[in-house]
Amino acid sequence: MDHWLLSWFPCPAFNVTSSSFGTGTWRTEAVFSEASLMRVPSDIPLVGAATVSVNPCTAYRLLSDYETLRPGDSVIQNASNSGVGQAVIQIAASLGITTINIVRDREELPSLVRRLQDLGADHVITEDQLRKPEMKDLFKKCPRPRLAFNCVGGKNTTEMLRHLDYGGSMVTYGGMAKQPVTIPVSALIFKNVKLCGFWITQWKKERAHTDREEITKMIRDLCDLIRRGRLVPPPSTQRPLEDFSRALQDSQTPFLSRKQILIM
């Protein structure tokens, strides 16, 4: 028997999921056509099923759609402890792709580094380390990245871009710092880097009626990783719907890094 997963953000832990968006988060019952729902295997843990349709899908597409990656290649990303960042680490590890992961410095940095390494992160560095000359030593251990994933913006992104390989791509899917992305002209002319933007909601909308099989394959691949223990959901706190105000408060707390899941 399969779950039918209905997943939004904030993500209620329902045992049904919708392949579309904008269907209403704050509801306990809804009527949908069969075509708008997607089966999720019943042997997938409920929290994994409830969180699979957004962050892991973004990570899957970032790794699939912009460069042809092979085992031994590397990618670099900021916001590496975010939901997308953790999914990138795990999916990349399953493919034999090296990840260089940038995080903000904090008091509990050693425990964060260990947690990301436990997920499969190869290298975890702080924003300050990203700017230091010692970065060149890292590239004696792994090739320069062909892909960069940006969820921050500002100076952090500019520094990350400098380490891209010739002809590499940087994909922006968020702007947590609320600062513009500044690109040196030399990177465009002499390194031939490519800049792209990505939004999973739009990607799904464009394929909901024309290429549904591609969406189905993505969910199936992600569920297979979950089943094999290669993709675990980020740390989360489950709360009853009545505690939504506390969940919203915690979702905006810096450095908390826990998904808030509302149980209806």
C-alpha cells in the first residue's frame, strides 16, 4: 500500500502529497483529482515523505540539470546546513561527487561540522576560511568545482564564485543575506562562468501537464535513496497545529537549523 503525500512549506506531515503548489497550507481536508497527486511508497518514513517534495527535489535538480557530473567531480555550496544543503551533500555522496560546504561561523561549529560529515560532506569550511589563501591547498585534494550553489548572496557568493573551474556554472536558488550577487567581469570573460537561477515551484509548474514522468522519476529516485538510508530528512521538531506560532518563531531563529513540522 502506498502513502499519498501532500507536502507544503511549512510542511504538514500528511500521508498524501500534491504535485502542484498553492493548494493551501492550513487545511486538514481537501479534494484533489487523481492526476494532481503522486504516490509515495509506504515503506518511506512519514517525516521523510512529508519533506521530500521541496528541498530534496531542489537538490536533485541542482545536481542534475546544469553540468554533467561524474564520480570524482566536485561542487561547492553555501548555506550547507540548510535543508537543500544537507540534501545536496547526501545525493552527491551517493553519486561519488565531492562536496565543498560553506557554513557561517558559530559557537557549536565543531558539532555542525561533524553532523555534515556524518551525512557525507567531504570538506566543511567557514565563510572566513573561504577568503583565505589556504583555499589553494584544498584543491590539491580535489578538483576545482564545476558547479556552485548559492542560497546566500553578497560577498560570500562572490568569493565562492572565484573558486569555480573554467566554464563552470553557479546556480542561485535563494538570497538569505538579502544582498545582491556581484560578479567580477573577469570571471565572465576569462573563466567563462555561467550564471543561472532556479525555483523548484516553477520547474514543477512547467512540467505538471507536459512531462509528469520526469517529476515521478525524481520522486521515485529520492524515495529510493531514503529507503536505502542514503537520504535522511534534516533535524526537525514536530508540533501540533495549535502550536503553529511557536513553530513559526523557531523557523526564524538563527542557527537553529531544524525543520518545523505541523501535525494535523
